[in-house]
Amino acid sequence: MIKIKSKKSRLISPHGGKLIQQYNNNISIENLNKLPILGVDANIQSDIIQIATGTYSPVKRFMCLNEINSVLNQNMLSNGISWTLPIIFQIQKIQKESLPEKGLISIVNDQNNQIIGVMNIESIEKFKNIDKLIDQWFLTQSNNHPGVSMIKQRGDYIISGKPFLIKSDMLDKIIGLTPKLVRKLMHDKNWTNVIGFHTRNIPHRGHEYIQLKALTENNADAILISPISGEKKAGDFSSEIVLDLYTQLMDMGYYEPYGSLLCPLQTYSRFSGPREAVFTALCRKNYGCNYFIVGRDHTGVGKYYDIAHSQKFFANLDLDMTILTFDSVYYSPEQDMVTDDFKNIKSINELVNISGSIIRKSIREGFNLPNNIVRRQFLEHCMKKYINDQTSVFV
């Protein structure tokens, strides 16, 4: 029998060189039920899934205080690999009292009590000097900052340890497209240069402009459109409407002759500004993207970070991927064009900023925008849905 060797993938390697895969299917239901049980919300559940399926590679565990300090002080893990965002599992004191200091526990979804997986607790620690940690993380200690308030509300203790998924039909539906599966799809399509695009908005002309510019200027094979699909802040576009309209855009053939793949990322906002911007890039690197688009005010939080802060932050890091930075994109009514090049614009004052904010406002208040800001059929689609059911458009 002749063995045919499969062609080695030429995709970029996962961050750290290896795609983390952590599953445990050797433990019986009977033994699972004997373990101490810890219920988790949707956010921690998504972190468990993303650690175990490799999206956060090379991170393989929830971080201890020493690892957090390494990330915040040196922008790297304790093994020297670049990483900027703490991945933590906070618990309240009452939860700590029901857990062993070390050892295996069972993780369940606290909404439906379904078993997600198991975790080997390595340590449970209380935050030390929480104000200093918060200041290093968010560059502010203001309780008005959503990231600061989230950390302060979720508990004074953190669990460090490796999570392992228990495969089930229920979990398969939740997990969706994993880095391993997406990399296989890219390999089968012979894609080697793939651009990653992170978004929480419906497609608008500004994003369409920079996506196509990135594809054409970098000899790319394809673009991975990767909307956030986890918990969002009130007023954001719902994941359903974002995925719906990007599907429509792809079906129109907008990205042809380049390839395109729609792959939602099940995670949530940490409101961490430039640190989170790097995190969004590394997750897409693990999916197989060697390019990543970073626009102005990428993962911005109100007025807490300068609009160019994230782009400057990337410049000081070695991520072994190409970051494509773009300035703001505007619509010029005078020339009826979308551009990020102001050399040929006669009057800067007449430019209209293209943003998700103005589109959300137009949907709520029912006023039209020029087709060169957002496609008319997309805007009308959202307006009709908003009239019938506001929650189908916004969370």
C-alpha cells in the first residue's frame, strides 16, 4: 500500500509555535459527578473553550499573579513569548470556600448545569495591591472605566489552572469554528497569505475600503472576517445582524477574486484598549492569519486611550505577524468617494467620518445615510428589523 503524504501547511505557525489542544474524554460521568463543582458564566465559559481549542495559544491555563505581573510589566508570558492581556478566572470568597486548594474540579454552565469540562486547580490566590494591578492593566483606576469596574465586581480571588473540555453534542454546537478546523479549511484552499479583520459592527464602506485595500496591496489570498460573538455592551450590534450582513456582502462577490471566510470569535470585551488590540491580533494569528488590520481607535474605550494608542503599542512588540495600520476613512460628498488619502481632497472640512456610531444613530432615529457610508440595502434591512424587533439589531 502506497502512502500519500499530505502537503505541509504553509500557513503562519500558531503563536508560540504550537496550537494548544486540551480535551479530557477519559473521565467517566460517575467520576465527574464526584468532583467539586464550580458554575461559570458565559464569559468564563468562552475563555475555557478558547484556551482549550487553541485560540489563545500559547496560553494553556488561567494565569496566576506572577504570570499576570509578567504580562503587565513585560508584555510577555513567563516563558518569554509576547503576550499583553491577562487571562484570569476570578471568583468570590464564598466560591473559594467550596473548592480544594489544588486538584481536579468539574466546570458547569451556571445557566443550565451542563458539564463543560474539568480544570486542574494549581493555585487560588487573593489579589495583592489591586489598585496597582488595575492601573498597569487599564492605565486608569477610574470606576467609570468598564474594565476597571468589571475586575472589581468579579471577585477578590483568582484560580490558576489548566481547563480541559469534555466533548458533547451540546458543547460542539457552542464551540463552532475552531482554529484547528479553520486552518484545515485554509490549507485545503491553498491559502498562505490571509488577512484577519476584527469587528463588532455591520459592514460599512469604510471597512469595505480598508479590507479591499489590504487584500490588493499585500498580495493576499483571502480575508478572514472575524466578528466578536460573545457578550457585548448594551447598544452594540447583535452578532446575528453582523453575521447576516457580512454573509450578504460575501454572497455579492465583493471580495472576489480573493477568498473570504466568515468566522465569529466567541469571546467578550475586556475593555483593555491597546492590550486588547494585540490580543485580537494574536487570536487571529492562531486561526492562520499572517496579516491583521488595525484601524484608528482599535478596541478603544471612550476617551481613555488616544485613537493612535493601539497602533503605537504594536510597534514595540515582536508578534511575528504583519500588522496593517490604517488611518480613519472618510466620505467626500464633493467628490462622491471614500478615501483615507487626503492629498486630493480640496476641503478637509467637508469630509464625513464613517463610523459604526453614526450608522447606529441613523437606524435608531430613522434617517438615511449616503450609500457611500453604508450600503443602502444594509441600512434599510437594519431599519426594518429595528422597527419589528429592536433586539434583532442591537443588544
